[in-house]
Amino acid sequence: MVSVAPELPELPELPELPEVVTPAPAGPVDEPSGGLVVGVDSGGSGFRLAVAEAGTGTVLERAASREPIRTGPGGISAGHFLEQVLPAVAALRARTGRRPVLAVAVGAAGMATLGDELRAELPGALAAAWGARRLALAADAVTAYVGALGRSPGAVVAGGTGMIALGTDLKSWRRADGWGHLLGDCGSGAWIGRAGLEAALRAHDGRRGGSTALLARAERLFGPVQGLPGTLYPRTDRPAVLASFAPEVARCAAEDPVAAAVLAEAARHVAEAAEAVCPPGAGAAVALTGGLFRIGDPLLVPLRTELAERLPLARTVAPAGDPLDGAVELAAALARDEPGLPEDPSLLRLFG
């Protein structure tokens, strides 16, 4: 079973806290242990951040917000990011002696395709605000990877509403899927939910491949299924709505062969993605991270079988931590000038 990090407490009324600008230090800080690092994990359901010791990566303070960073014409909004994150870090630094911030790592959903504004504006803005000399801007898949496996070769599948696999031999990155619910994210929560709802609609129509058990659960959750297209299609959060049905598919799997088949197919997709990115050779580590795998045995049992068949030389391991842990570890490595991971134009950019 994949371990899941506990939810972080939310820091109340962060936007109302004043930001105190710390000028850049007059000279270099000789020892990383003399300063702090900041890690940020930004996703569709909000953001989390942590302030840690630069020398050891030991987390001193954490905070979270349920307000996601907005996107605009330039992609992820740098202005909204700064409005949210600067006051939060100011509040945490007030409790840690306002030591200099040596490095920052930001892992953000959508960084690969929507991160141009962040890459253009954050290096200067964070240097001015905190005196941070080094910055890493990463796709959230990268910080999920670092949180799970550290800076070692292997493969990580990050599964939730969506799904992406990332692997590295420490020379380059390999990515598979993560193409969104219309073109990919195969095996994800949204994929499982959509497949389960399709089986429910088949049962409603009397077509083969339907599941009366899933039909009953769909109507309990969403109301009469004939109204489901009108309810679902106009929504901008369709992937999340679809994913909300994935646990219902899992609950039916023990007694319903259609639901079990959906999860077996999802397991095949996840294993194929891991296979596509895993470095060749014996002993590579493969980790599964994210809320998708909280579904438990109905998905994990067939997934273990698929991984054993497709990656017989790899080791499946529990993730050491989550994406926020990965952001903190990456920031601490930057403060020591030891990033240890390959740069990539869309996945991982290093500044300073």
C-alpha cells in the first residue's frame, strides 16, 4: 500500500498578512546551514509551502491554502502567485528569525505548458523579496518524483484526477501521458470515473457491457443518468467530477465484473506508462504517488501484477514523501549547489 502524507493545516487569512521585504545580502552566505529554503507545491486544489533549514532540509514551518493559483492569458499568473505566497512565507519567516532565504523550489501543475510567466517573473521577484540567490521552477511531476525517490534514477507514476509518469537516468527525463482527460491521463481517477459512468449508461440503455451496480451508484451520486450529459458537459471541472466516481467503481469491483475490468484496464495503462519511462537495467526503483492509489487493492492488486510482468528487473517501492517534500529537498540541494537532476526546458528550469 502506498503511504500518504497527512493533510497540512491551513494558515488562516494569509492574504491579510503584511509582507516584509528582505534585501539581498551584501555578500554570499558561506554556509547553507546559516539560511533557509522555501518549497512550494501548487496544484488545482490550492497550494502548500514549507520553510526549511538550508543545510539539512529539515522543515521548520508549513502552511497551506485552498485557493488555487489562477491562470490567465500568460499562463499561470505570476502576480497571483506572489500575492498568495509572499505573505504566507512572511508569516512563517517571522517565526524562524527572518534568516536569509538561499534557495526556492516551486513545483506547479501546468508548469510544462503554462509556466512562461512564472519563468519570466519569479526569479527577479523572489530575489527582490527574499534575497533568494537560486530558484528551481519545476512541473509538479518533477517535485512528485523528488519527493518519492529523491535525486536517484527510477520512475514515478503520479496519479490523481490526472496521471503522468516521469523517469530519469539522471542524464535526461522521460515523460509518459499527462495529456489531460480528453487526450490521455489513461488509468487516472478521471479515466476510471468516465469508464464507470459509461458502463452505467450502457446498463441504462440495455447495451452489452453495462453494469446495473454502477448505474445504481451513478444515480445515487448524480441523479437520473439521462440528465448526466447536461450536468457534466458545461462544467469547467469535468475531470474532477469524473474522478469523483472512481471510488464508486472501486467499491463495486469485488462483486461486479464490469467494475473489476475497468480497474484492471486502468492498472494496465498505469503500468504501460511506468514501463515507458523507467530507465533500463536491473534495480531501478518505481514508486506510485498520489490520491489515485488510495483506492487500494481493487486497483493495486492488478497493478502489481502488471508491473511485475512489464518491469521484472525493477523494484516497486513506497514513496519516501510527497511533492512538497520534493520541493523542499530540491531547494535544499540548490542551496548546496548540488541539484543533481537534469534540466529540461519544460520540466525543470534552474536559475541563479
